[in-house]
Amino acid sequence: MVEISPNRRAQIRQMATEADRDTNPSRWFERVYASANGEANTIPWAILQPNPLLLSWLEQMQVRGDGQSALVIGCGLGDDAEALAQRGFRVTAFDISDTAIEWCRQRFPDSPVDYRTCDLFACAEGWTRSFDFVFESRTVQSLPLSFRRQTVDAVCQFVADEGTLLVIANRRNTEAEPDGPPWPLSDLEFKFFEDFGLTEIRRDRFSGNTHPTVRIEYRRAEG
């Protein structure tokens, strides 16, 4: 994570906390990006490079896109989407933040990635089972628990028959509601992905300061 000032971190935490009272819980991301005023070092998750756990998975699994379709959920400033495009995927990447998407286009003006502004809860239906590979990193845990099943359902809808979903998230070891944001997932909540038609194929665990990080590969069976 990016080191930012305590005041800025408190400001972002307040924005996220208010999302629990919003009928659109992901709307707070636009406030974060817009208030950054073009300074990526004021956004905690903007590391300006692809997620290392995505890169290591691609290497370990020897993944090549070969023209398959890929979707990056909550793409932020675009580094993960660009990494997948370099692997040969036809990549669509979306974020609810207009500011973030415009930032992506400015950073990567010649990119083949199709960057779009889209609300996770509004675009899922139009892209139902449309992508061979879907990448979700810490978006589910950034939304309040009251929306958890709804959020996981929306994520799973994107995965095509025989498609793969790769999830990176923090895990909590209790079913009790955690302090947040973020709100790490419990084992029961990870099971939601299977409730919505996917099968867990592989789980890798990594140490963390408070909650360990997990990287889980899910697969949808042939339709």
C-alpha cells in the first residue's frame, strides 16, 4: 500500500464508512479519485504497477491470453489491465470513477484496453457470462458487509462457462463483523462465490499485518 498522510487516510476512511448508508455503496471511489487532484500518492491502493500476486499467478500458471476475453473489476489506474493485455488478452477494464478511467486513458494513451466507466451493480447484467478471465482484487472487501452477497453475485455473473475468476482479498478468521473499511472476507463469505456457480480450484495464502491475504482461483463449469 502507498504511504499517505494520517489526515488523508482518515478522510478516505470516512468516505468509505459513509458508503454503508448509501444506496450505491461503491460511489465513494469517485470521491477518492477526484479529491486526489491527480496525485496518485494520495490513493492508498495506487501502487502504479501491476499487482504482484497477479503477476506471480500468471507466471506460475504460465498463462497466455491468446485472444481470450478478460475483465478487470475496479481497475483503478489501469496497471493490472495493461499487464493482462501484454499477456495477449482482449481486456475490458472498468471502474465506477470517471476520474480514474480518464486517468487510465491519460497514462496509457495507446493502450488496447477498453477502459469504461461502469457501476459493478449496473453493468453485470449486460456482461453476463461474457469473459474467459475475470480479475477482482480487494473490491469486494472495500464494500460494506450489508452488500456482500450482492457484490459477490455481481462479480460471479461476469465469468463465462469454463471461465476463471481470480480473487485477491484479505481473510478474517471469524464470522463476527469486522471493523472497517476494509472489511476482510470470512471463510463463509468466500463460499458465496461457490453459491453463485463457481468452484474453488486453488487457494494461496500470504502473510499480512492484521489479516492474511489470500489468492483464490475459481472456475465455472462447462454450461
